[in-house]
Amino acid sequence: MSPERGPLFLARRSYRRRRLADAARVLPILGAILFCLPLVWKGTAAAGGTVQAMIYVFGLWTVLILASAILSRHLRLDESERENWHSARTGADGE
Amino acid sequence: MTVLNLLILVCLSYVVLLFGVAFAADRAALAGRASWLRSSVVYTLSLSIYCTAWTFYGAVGFAARSGLEFVTIYLGPTLVMIGWWWTLRRLVRVGRSQRITSIADLISSRYGKSNLLAVLVTVLAVVATTPYIALQLQSVTLSFAAFAETDPTATTLPDMQSTALWVAAGLALFTILFGTRNLDANERHHGVVMAIAMEAVVKLFALLAVGVFVVWGLSGGIGPTLERIEASALARFEVSGGRWIGLTMLSAMAFLTLPRMFQVLVVENEADEHLRTAAWAFPSYLMLMSLFVVPIAVVGLDMLPAGANPDLFVLTLPLMEGRDGLAILSFLGGFSSATSMVIVAAIALSTMVSNHVVMPLWLHYSGMAAVVSGDVRNVALMTRRLSIAGVLFLGYVYFRVSGGGTALAAIGLIAFVGVAQFLPALMGGLFWRGATRTGALAGVLLGAAIWLYSLFLPSFGASALLPQAVLDQGPWGLGWLRPQALFGAEGMDPVIHALMWSLLLNVAAFILGSLLSFPQPLERLQGAQFVNAFDQPGAPGGWSGGMAQSEDLLTMAQRIMGAREAQALFADAARRQGVAGYLPEPSPDFLQELERALAGSVGAATAHAMIGQIVGGAAVSVEDLMAVADETAQIMEYSIQLEAQSQELARTARQLRQANETLTQISVQKDAFLSQISHELRTPMTSIRAFSEILRDNQDLTPEEQSKYASIIHDETVRLTRLLDDLLDLSVLENGQVDLNIQTGTLEALLDRSVRAAGGDGDGFRIRRVRADEQVELTTDLDRLAQVFINLISNARKYCDAKPAILEIRARLAEDRLVVDFVDNGSGIPTDKHAVIFEKFSRIGQTRASGAGLGLAICREIMERLGGDIAYLPGQKGGAFRVTLPLDAGRLPARGAA
């Protein structure tokens, strides 16, 4: 990942989009941690057993899918803009 | 009709449907109506081959044995998919820009195109996948047997072995038919992908239908179902943390490294767009697949007798309740899961085996002679077909030998750990420039060895392949080397134990090997291109073909691809560039296209080297080298782009200069012709005038003298008329006002006639023909065609400078066209004259022979009227012209269409 030779501070829109890409990177890590949460409840008295874990896992799954859908929708714009900018700068067609 | 017979019937119709769908999709793709075949939806559905029969049947069994833990197998891929920005985006980008054909290809390509590494990966992939294929065969036979057991009328149970054999043979047939349509592994297998997408829908629908039936039909709704789970043996959430985390990681790794997943994820991927959709759509698919697994397991445990196989609950629950329709649907779901996995796995493995093992061996033993003779293509296709049959046969043999005893899920996880050994080399290759071939080799070798020793071999059961003593006390009594308790790690789950040790040591060897070794130049180059996949716009390694000679390229391509294919490719490229004839400009685009076409026959590496030989020096371009240099590359990139642009400009300028030269030449010729035509017209005119004056003024001429002068006037008039006829002919042809006199006759008769009219052979001029090839019925304007032939033959007679001059006339049929080549053995026409010979008034050199330079221009006009073409054919011994003509008279253009 090399630094882009762009301006030091980005316009508000591009700034937002970069943070979206960051969010897309964080999402799987967050998901992995949250999916491990049921392991913590195991020994405690509050543990509701398989049913509770099931509801939690499938609920979390749905949330992750929705988040991923929203992020990839917005990242599409990001990517195409970046490539436009890139090819405009270099005069070459991005692959 | 009994249920079993009905099942067989449904199953056969389903197979017919599958063939039909694949066939229709292939046809649609051929007809260019395939845009929907490339949609994101089809891509997402094709990913569902992750869900094999192990998932379809085995997940319920898994859940019945260990509760919610089964879900980890889906959580891993879910996390990988929603994390596409990290890895998959890069993987897909690299896969497309490097034209990767398999995971073995990717790893070998990254580490300096090392074939040793490719062979290692291939062998490990085959070893790990064979049991997996056996598992699919087993699931189909088991589900068949489940039906047979409930059928009271079935007198004999179907033989398990023969069912498996039939299934394997059918799958081999399907895969060979639709998976080896084309040699280029990068081209999409539309038929296969479409069939798999359909199977994805079938299996999801089947599992959801059984789930709905179990929850609402058998348990009475969601609330009661949850209560039932609370009351069951699975109520307590008792997963071990190690297995939960370990299996999630394992499935995530396997999702990236399984050869079949790599095939659909990377090789068949066509656009980043697909990945964006799949990022949320595929996790949804996985969630739906696992939604009803626990309810089905609980209800199955509850309602079915104690000894029932939990792996078959999906099937036996509807059967027990007498829902035969649902049971058959469920069977089809399992059948779909099994077949789609086997088909893609066989394609992926056969590509690897044929590209990295068989073809290198074959080329090595048959030498370069084979490459030149042009039969490489068929050999490669045949190897791939044989590999598919071989892979499926291996799976069948494994199924026979293992006897199908182990629980389904066990084999699946063992295979996962096996392919996970590719991950360090794969990820290290994508993210770490310092990763080297030595490191990758050491890592994969060590990881594979530990996997074999601690998981794969013991899985055959005690004393089967590893003696019991080794399992209990370790080899030579070394307790710390016990396969399932390495380094004293006792009491661990065997899968997690093997995963931990194999990967730990794999990564350690990979890093250590990379740190201690020094990479070769090609390795460093590839490493830079892989790691910086996003920083380089455009494809890597572009040719800059300034010095390339199109004619040399054509000669080489003809030898490898066959004359017809090569000429078609060149003519097509020339047409797209707007250049007439067979020689396109050697632009980088065209060179890349040519390299890709050659790679289909001789492999990417050989093709690259061959073009490099002719184009010269571009094998490692400036651009590539810049990528190796570090940050300076970023700064220099802009100037490289400028350089590319200036090259482009230079090319355009060259083309313009050429066009200008042609125009100037034509103009000069026109001037020359005008003076000549005035001269030609003037000479006969002068004598006609002189002799007619004599006839008018001298009354005392003898009758002999009168007749002599009159015949001179007549001859001169005839000469004048001929010249004017030619001019008129040309103008009529050019204006498209010609009437065609359509007749039918054989090419042989026509050529005989033309040869006679052109003066026959003799006088040091010989004509060679193959009369057997000339038995072609022609329906066209034979007189006009004869005019073309006569012109070509007499041109050869006039201008061929060899002693003795030999003209070869070769005729052949190409699809619906007749192609006649006239090739002489003279010095031919220099390249700079190719552009003008078909122009009016053009004569090569300062004319030795008579003629106004209208012959070839007339020929070209005639052939255009006849719906055909005449062109100069470069790359032959001497001067060569090719006449092409459609055989079908109906395709003649309408009169005056010009």
C-alpha cells in the first residue's frame, strides 16, 4: 500500500470515502470478535443455552450482511471515482 | 410405480435438465446473448459450491453431534466475504491481470514461475481433494440406500458400488463435455457455471423446504420449535472455545485455498462488480443454508429411532412422515450439492494436473519439434480430459477402498486442513514483497508433511496405514512425536491439533526460509507486481512493438496455430485497425492479443518468450523494472505514461506518413499515367489519321495498298478500343453498374480455360496445380472470375523473375468460402508496394512490359462485385495473391449495391 501522491488534506467527500474503506476493513475483524462472544457466556449463570446463542449468532449475521451491503454499495462509488481520477491523471485506462 | 423407481426417474430427468441448461447456456454464449450469464447473481450462486453434500446432509449430522458448533463452517467464509476489501479484491485483481488459471498457477507465478512449487501444490491439492470427491459419491449412494430401505417392494437393495460408479462416470462425462470446450482456462465455462447456479438454487430451495416442513409442519411454529430445542439434548451451549475459533479460522482459510473455490472465486471472476454483490449476497446464502439446521437436527433426534444416521435426517424425516415429494426434493438438493462440487473440483484439478505436470513432461520429452508442428492444442485438451477422468476415478477408488465408513464431516475437515497449507504462501505472496520461493517451498512442504502425519494417515483408522504402536508411543518410541499429541500436546481435538501444529510450523518455515534466501530477478519482479497490484494502472508487461515485423510474427503464428487460424487472427486485427490486408500494425494491444492466443496453444511462458524473440527486448519492460524500484516508481510512473503516449503518437504519425506516401505515390502514378495514356491514345490516333489522310487524298492507290492501309487503321482502332474498354470496364465496375452473368461450372474447368487464355505453360514458365482440390462446383459470374484468374496468371508470366518460373495454384475450402492462392517463386512484391498494387494505374518498377496498370485494379473491383476478395498474401516464397470467393451465390451483393 503505497501513499498516493495527492494533496495532504482531502475534500470532505473523498475523506468520507476513505473512512468507508477503513470501515470495510474493520467490519470482518469486528464480526470475528463478536462471533466469539457466546464463548464468554458459556460458564456464567446468565447463559441461556443453544437457543440464546442461536438467536444471537443469526441476529449478528443479519446485521453483518446489512452492514456489508451498505458499505459495498458506497465503496463502488469510491472505487470508480478513484479510478477516474487516476486515469485522468495518467492518461491511461485503468484495468 | 414405487418410490424408488420414481426417484430414479426424477433423478435421470434432473440430469437431462442439467445437460440441457449447460448446453443452452453454451449456445447462448456462442450466439453472443450471454450478458446475463456474466451477472453478479450468477457469480454469487456459483460460489455456493462451497456448500457440498457434506454441508447439505452433514451439517445436520454435525449439529446433532455437537450442537451449534456446525455454524463455524459458515462463519469463516462469511467473514472472508465481508472482508473482501482486504484479500479477495486483491486476489481477483491479481488473478485477472496475471491471467491465473489455478491456485497452483498463482503460487508458482508469484514465486518466479517455479514449476516445482506448482507441482507440489498440485499434488497436495489432489491428495486433499480425492477423499472429498469420494465423500460426495458416498453421500449420493447413502441417500439412495435410505430411499431403498423405506421401499417395501424393492426386492434387492441397489448395489452401493455400482451407484457410485454410475454417478462418477456421469459426472466425468458432463465435466469433459462442458468443462473442456476451450483450451484457454481463463475463458468462462458458461455451461458449467450456469448449471452450477441452477444447482445452487435447487439445494437452497430443498433445504429451506425441509426446514419449513420441520418447523411449521412437525413442530407447530417457531415458538414450539425453540421450546423443543430447549428440551433436547442440544439445549446446553457446550462448544469448546478452541474448536469454535479454530474451525471458524479453518473454514475461512479453506474458503480461499480450496482449488474449486479458487476456480469460481478468482478464475471465473470477470469484474470487481461481482465481488461487491457477492460480499453481502453470499453471506446471506450461507445464513439461509444454516438457518434450519439445528431445528432439523433436534426434531430428527426426537422423532427418529435411536440408531438413525443423523447425516441423513434431511432425507429420512420427510420419508418417515410419508412426504415422498418432499423427500425426493431433498434428495435432489443433496444430489445437486454433490454433483456441482465434483464438477468444479474436477475442472480445477484437471487444469492444474495438465498445465503443471503432464504438459511440461510432454513438451520435455517430445522437444520443441512438437511446438512447431502445431498439434499442441489437441494434446493439451486431451490431457485435460484424461485428467478429469483420472481425478474422478481416483475419487471412486478412494470410496471403494475406504468403504465409506467414517462420518461425513470428518473427511471434510481433514481436506480443509490439507488445503489450508497453501494459505501462508498465498497471503505472504500477496502482501509481503520479501516472501521467496525457498520460503514458500519449505512452508508448504513442512505443513503438508505434518498434515499427512498427524491427521490424514491416522484418519484411515488405527493400524490401517500407521501402526497402532506409532499412534500410541510415537515412532521409535519417541513419545513427543506421537501423531496426535505432537510435542506433548495431549488431549486436544485431532483436527485442531493438526491445524495448529501444521500451520505454526508452515508459517515459521515460510518466514525463516524467506528471510534466509535471496530471490531471483523474475521472483522479485513478480513479487512487486503482486504486492503492488493496485498501484499500477494497466496490465503489466505491455509490449512496445516499434521494431516488430508483422510479417515475421505471422510466419511464426502460422507454424504454431495453423495457417488458417493465424491468418484469420491477423486479418481481423488488421480490419479493426483499419488496415487492408493481412498485416496489422504491431501495436501493444495486438501483440498482447497475439500472445494470449498463442498461450492457448503453447502455454503463457512459451508464448511470452516467442514474441519476445521477435519483438525483441521487451520481456522485462521499463515499466516492470520501475515496479521493483521502490517509491521512486511512484514518481517515475507519470513519465512512463508520457513515454507510452509518445510511442502511441509516433505510431500514429507513422501511419499518417504511410497514408501520405500512398497518396503521393498514387498522385505521381496518376500524372505518369495521364501522360502515358495520352501517349497511348496518341500513337494509334496519329497512324489512323495519317493513313486515313492517305486514303482520302491519294486516288491512285492500288487495291492492295488500300486494303493494307485500311487494315492498319483497323488494327489501331482495335488497340484503341481495347484500352478504352479497360478504362470503361473499370469505371463500370467502380460505379457498381455491372450486370453479373451467373453460371455454374467447376473450378477445374475454369482454371483450365484461364491458363489457356493466359498463354498456357511452357517457355520456362510452369504451372503447378492439384486437380483433386479443384473439384468444386461454383455458381458465380464465371467469365468475370476467369478474367481475374487470367490476369493473375499472365502477371506471374510477365513479372516472375525466377528461372524457371513456377506458379503454384492452390485451392481449398474454408467454411463456406473458396480460397485460391496463386504463389510464384519470384522475388515477390516489396512490402512498401503492398499498399499500391491494387490501385489504378500502378505498375511496379519502371515498366518492362506493356500494360496500363489497370489489371489488378479491375481484379479487385470484380472480386468485390462477386462478394469475394483479392489480397496480397505476405510471408510466402515469392509473389502471392489470394482470391476468396463465397460458394453460395445467394450471398452475392445485390446489383449496384456499391
